[in-house]
Amino acid sequence: MEINGENGSMTLYDRNGTPAAYIDSDGEHIYLFDGKPAAYLNEDAVYGFGGTQYGWFEKGWIRDLDGYCVMFTDEARTQGPAARPVRRSRETKRSKTAYKAAWSEIAAGDFLSGNS
């Protein structure tokens, strides 16, 4: 498992892409961002400190006991609810215009979603 971040931890994101928790640099313990210990990993299983299995951790995804995605890491690339779309054929690349020293009227989210 690859570890990232300043302190060697791995961020866990919720369905909205909001950081929800992190796996400590030891690669085993899961903490909330307020520092509260939340769970731990044992092989590919996620357990609460009371011994109850919460789910599984595999390929960057934390899944519940029914197999549904709960959280993901930066390494999660496939097999989740938000799979990368298939690339279609591209339109012909346009000629560049002169760069301007001003902001576009297009919002970043609109630009990235093709709504410009």
C-alpha cells in the first residue's frame, strides 16, 4: 500500500470527494481528522476497535459488508461507483489564440465539465 501526505498518511475521501478520515503512516490504523481513532485494517478487512468487522479495504476502496463503496483513496482507479468514462473520438485540435492577462468568464467547474 502506498502512503502519501505530509505525515506519511493516506487520506480517505467520502462519496463527495471530501476528506473523511486517514490511514496512519503505520498502514493499519484509521483516524478521523480530529485525531480520534476510528478503525483498523487487518489484512483486507476493516475492523472497529470493539472487534466488529465494518467492511473491506481493497484497491483503494473501503467497502461496507454488502460490497458498497464507502470511502476511497487517491489510488482508487477502478471498480467503484464513479468509474472513469470511456474516451470518445476527439474533435480536431483548434489553433491557439493569443494568451490574455485576464480571467475567463468561464467557471473552473463549467470548463472541466464541458459547459463552456
